[in-house]
Amino acid sequence: MERTSTEEARTAGPVTGDLARLAAAYGVATEHHGWRGDVVHADEATVRAVLGALGVPAETPEEIGAALAGHEAARRKRVLPPVIVTRAGRAESFSVHTEPGARVELWIEQEDGGVRRDVAERSRHLPPAVDGHVVQERTYALPADLPLGWHTLHARILPSDDTPLGSGGEPGTRTAEQHAGTPLAVTPATLAPPAGRSWGFMVQLYSLLSRRSWGLGDLADLADLAGWSARRHGAGFVLVNPLHAASPAAPVEASPYLPVSRRFTDPMYVRVEAVPEYAYLSPVEHAVVEELKLGTGDLESADGADADRLDRDRVRAAKREALALVHRVPRSPGREAEYRAFLAAEGRWLDDHATWCALVEEYGRNWHDWPEELHDPDSPAVRQARRRLAAAVDFHRWCQWIADGQLADAQRTARDAGMPVGIVHDLAVGVHPDGSDAWVLGSARGGEVLALGASGGAPPDAMNAFGQDWGQPPWHPVRLAEAGYAPYRELLRTAFRNAGAVRVDHILGLFRFWWVPRGNRPDRGAYVRYDHEAMVGILALEAHRAGAAVVGEDLGTVEPWVRDYLRERGLLGTSVLWFEQDEDGPVAPEDWRELSLATVTTHDLPPTAARLAGEHVDLWAELGLLAGSAEEAHAEADKDRDAWLDLLRTRGLLRPGAGERETVEALHRLLVRAPCRMLGVWLPDAVGDRRPQNLPGTSREYPNWLLPVADAAGRRVLLEDLTENARAASLARVLRGL
């Protein structure tokens, strides 16, 4: 029998020699523990390809040797590290590289304008010369009592008084005075978790429509859901899918987890009628907008009341036309001043995204197919296009202002209704390679902090024998650090701005990420490590500044120490009931993690009603997703389900002969017994919906991300219906007593 490439990798020998040393220098793991617990080695070709995606030539021994030497030379030439990220209370050490005998003056310019000079020298030594060049390495310690925030470490390098002034490149010469500066982030030692315990609905926002929304749930619906669930049922939060920006040109990617930008919001979620300038449309323009809205689906008609697929492209086109009409309405002086302040605050980040949107409308969705001169966002051709398309660019900037305002309104409504957390936003793992973030951050001006020569994914596991390729260019760890983590920081600042908490999808990617070089199969990848102290620390700092919490989605293959680290830093993990098992069966809920968001199911799993009935296995069989027979899959699913039902009966939470609705409630009663700070209720579970929102492993075979919330009979459930739904009210009562 022919061996799979995964088996070949598992039996391959370890990478050794200079290639292994070069891989280690750039954080490329040449081996990892697979899902079976065995050691899986990356083959040499894969390691070279991953290094190539990092911009490090490694095809020949000569290239490898040159890259190793260049890496060390670059480290020595840098006076200060590219960035320093430390924790509050730590006397962090760092290195300064100078010519031998040079004098060093160090000081810290604090974010608040204060200056600190108490930077203590710990040691100094002369490492062996490289190419005849001698560099002195000094080690210093930062003050342990620096305040939280972003500061700047400055260094003034003065030549030794007894060394003659010269070019600085040869022994016996010295350079003139030098100055260097580097960003310094002081992050919370631990982030304060949400106070007390709270519960909330989890919903894919587009799937929950109201009679006032335009064919898809919107930000006004989000505010209504938050206000109603808080005041009526004591909910503490609402968790929504990523609301990141999508392409303005059809056909639009359905998955909210593959946006064109994580930095900006999808205007599809804007409620047109809630824009203040809407009130000042002319009667004819009002009629046009009403006609556009009717074209997205009449929810009062028989055709509009079923549970057919949602039509993103139709809604997007209608809202684009309606918002263009509202955009032309003159703004009041106060509103105009507010808009100008928003533009100034968002700066070039917003200009670039809006320019990309305008160019997409003219040249198409994939910027790689545009004329070559438009591939660089800093090129003269792009600057000329920005001027020529000024009206369209301003429209897309304005849409972001409107969306940001409605996001703020939703969070304000949630908190005013008594929610201790409010809106929990979801941060996707990455972005589409053809999107605006890739266009900017993959360019030279963007620092090439996105590695366009690879995509992130996951190695082979029990569910995916050949691994996963998510098609999203990963952060380049070296270049991101050289950029002072500015793009990452800006992304987080926006994510937290209107949030009570942020769920970070695949937070494991802040520690190590599975890189798949372009052209490789998903199993022909390797892990690339990141500076998790910096990545998690900056995440905690931006959350602290926003007064928000962090929920990390830490499911899957997890290194044992990672969850302990997240707990130490005050970040919540994720606990899904069906996964809380060990070799003896279900883990008692009292033994679950306190710092966690606990749920029965998620958007990537079958709704609970379907799982209890085994319908998810039937669906997998119908779509050809089963590795074995349907009978075997049903037997395994039944065994898993029955173990949990037995636990419910043992605890006295489920009576004999209980029906589906009672069983769903019993599972949530079990959830309440866990010490977890946050308990999430998948909103479709509250109304008996049986269809998964997403079926991993499918694309065209199943309508992923396109189904509205429906009841057990397949009838669409609107937001207004939800407020009067007896099943939803009954399930909410289970959680209300937290």
C-alpha cells in the first residue's frame, strides 16, 4: 500500500546541521508532536520552503551558511532590539551592541511624557569577532516599576575618548555619536477577568434577522438582542461572529472568518435607517431606499418567511446603493467635525483600505490581477488613482465611520441594559490573500509583515488526515517585531474599541502557527514560533486599556504549558461540553477551568438537538464526509451522547423519558455547575434549530454561513419571534440564576 506523505514525514529522520540551526534561528520547528502523541519530523524540502516563505534563501549549503552569518551580523549591528515587550513588575533585561569601549547613555521616554534614566547595567562582554568585526555586548535591566503602556527606550552611543575618530569599520577607529530608539511596551502581568459569572447568547449576527433589517441581521438587531436578553433574562453578554470587512465586489466570500481586513468592519451590518442623515433624504430618495430594502426580501410574505439561504450579494448591492444616497446628504457642522476627527484618528490605515475598496470596484476583487503598477499601495499609480477615485474613496471611509458609530451604539445599549460585559467580538485568525490587509501589509511599505508566500492552517489530526490550509497569509514574526508590532497593535485597538471582550479565534497561533508554503499540501508544512510574550502581552495591554476581557479559542492540539500560560496572564480559554472528556469519559463540570467560556456547542459543531438525534452523522454520510461506515459513525456518536446522558441522570438533572427540549436544558444545567466565568448559549439551541451554521471540510457541498436561525420545523425565527419564544425563555431561565 502506498504510504501517505504524513506517514513519510513521521518516519523521516530529523533535520540536522546548519539547516537545523538556521531553522531554529528563525523559529521554524523541524519536528512536533502529532495528534497521536508521536514525534513528526518535517522533511528538509518543507523546512527550506518555510524558510523561503520567511524570505530566507536555504536551497544550497552556500545559501544556508550565508543566511546564518547574515542573521548573526544583523543582530550585532543593531544597537537596540527592534522592540521590547515586558510585564509590569519585571526588571526585563536587554542587550546593547556598540564598538568596544564606547560610552552608553540610556533613558526611557514614557507615554505620559515623563523621563526615566534608572536603567541599570548588569554585564558586558566581547563575543568572538564576526568577519573581523568586534562588537561589545552590554546587558541592561529596565526599572521594574515602569507604568503600563507604550514607551520609547533611547540610547546615545558616545565614542571612547581614547579612540581616534574614523569610519568605524576598522580596528582602531571610532564612529561619531549615535542615537537609537526602540518601542517599549509594559504589559499587565495578569489581565483582570470579568467580575463574577455571566451568561450570554452566541449568534452569527447575519443569521438573526428582524422585520426591520435588510435580509441579514445588522448592528441595530445586535443592540436589540443585547438589550432584550439583558433586561428580560439577565444575560451578561452577546458573542457574535467576526464583523470584519468583506470585499465590496460580488461574489462575496460567505465565511466571516476569511475577511479582506480584520482592521475594519463590513458595512453590510449597517442599519441604513439608523444613519442620522437618512432623515434628510428627499421623498424620492426615501422611496428609492424603501424599494431597495424590499428587494432584499419581504419578511411578511410567505416567500420571505421560510428558512431558505441568505443572499449576501443581493443585500450588499442594495445597501451599497442606499448608503451612497445617504452619503451625499450634507452633514451638520457637529457631525462633520466628528467625521473629520475619525479620519484623522484612523489615518493612513483607513485611507489604504478605502482606496483598495475603490480599486476593487474598478478592477475586480483580486489585486494580484490588477495592473502591475497598482500592486504597490505606495506607487505613483495608486496615488493618482486615489485622487481620481476620491469620491469613491471618501464613501468607503464614511462607511467605516458609520459602522464604527453603530458598533459603539450596540455596546452602549448592552451596558446600559445592565450587561457586565456587553458585546463580545470575534477576531478571526487571518485575512484573505486577495484582500486589503494583504495588499498593504504584504507590501514593502507595509513592512511585509504578512508572509504572502505561505498560508496558515493546521497539521494532520483525527478529523483531517492531510491537515488544513486556511488560505490566510500569516504574520511574519521577524518583520512584525521590526515594525514594533504596530499593525498588530492597531488591529487590537480597533477590535477592543467597542467591545466588552474579544474572542481570539485559534489563539494558539500567537504561540506557534502551522505554515503551509505556497504550492504545498497542508501536511507539508511546519510550525513557526512567535514571541508569545510579546503577542499575548500586547493583547493583554490593549484589552486592559479598553477595560475588556479576552477569550482565547484554545481547542485542538495544544502544547500542555500553553493553557497554564494563558491562565497566568488572565486570559479565558474555551470549554466545549462534548470535548471535556478523558479516557474515563465525561469530565465532571466542577473540574473544568474557572477562567473559561463554557458552551455546549459552537458554530462549527452540530446544534445540540441534531447531535442528540444523530442527525449530524446522517448529514456527514449524505455528503460523503465519513472515513468509515455510517453504522460505525452512529455507534461512536451514540456512545459519546449516552455517556453525557448517563452523567445527567446520575446528577438528577434528567428524568426518564425526557424529550429533546428537556435534554437540551439539562445539558445547560450541567454547564451551570462548572465554575467557568462565562457560559455561552448557542442561540439556535434556544429555538430548536437543527442545522449547523458551518460544516468544516465542505465548501460548495453545504450552505455554510448562509442559513438564517430557524426553529425545529425549519421556519425562520425573527428577532421579534425570539422575544416571545417559550423555548428560548425556558432555556434562559436555566442560566439566569448565575
